[in-house]
Amino acid sequence: MRTMALVTVTRHSQVTIPKEIREVVGIAEGDRVKMSVVEGNKIIIEKTDDEVWKDCTDFLPDDFEKILTAIRSDSTNRFKRLGLIP
């Protein structure tokens, strides 16, 4: 199925995604979209899925927070020794 619509660019270079296209793709207020130019003058608008990265911590060790705290603490101590922070 191919849905197409003709839209007008406003004075501030804005366009409105027509309702029928928003409904097909599932775009709602507050959603983010990615725009890219292909083949010279074609623009592709894709809905992004920010949720995809929320639970991508499976590869981290169980004690990652402890490791991260130690790394941050070490750099803070190093900066103090170098006189970069009080």
C-alpha cells in the first residue's frame, strides 16, 4: 500500500504531515522523526523509536554501576591531584 499526499511548505520552512499518513505510520504529537535526502531531491521521513535503546544494557556486567562509580571517583581524584578542580 502506498499513501501519498501533497503538502505546502510554510513561510518558516515547515510542513504538516497529513492525518492519513500520520495514522498509517503511527505518528503522534511528541514523536520524533528522522529526515534524509535520497536521490537528489527526494526526502524520506521515518518515525524513530527512542524506546529501542531503553533496555539495551544486557551486555553490561551486573556490577556496572559500581564500576562506573569507581571510574568516576578515580578521575575526580586525579583531577584534584593535578589541581584542575578544588
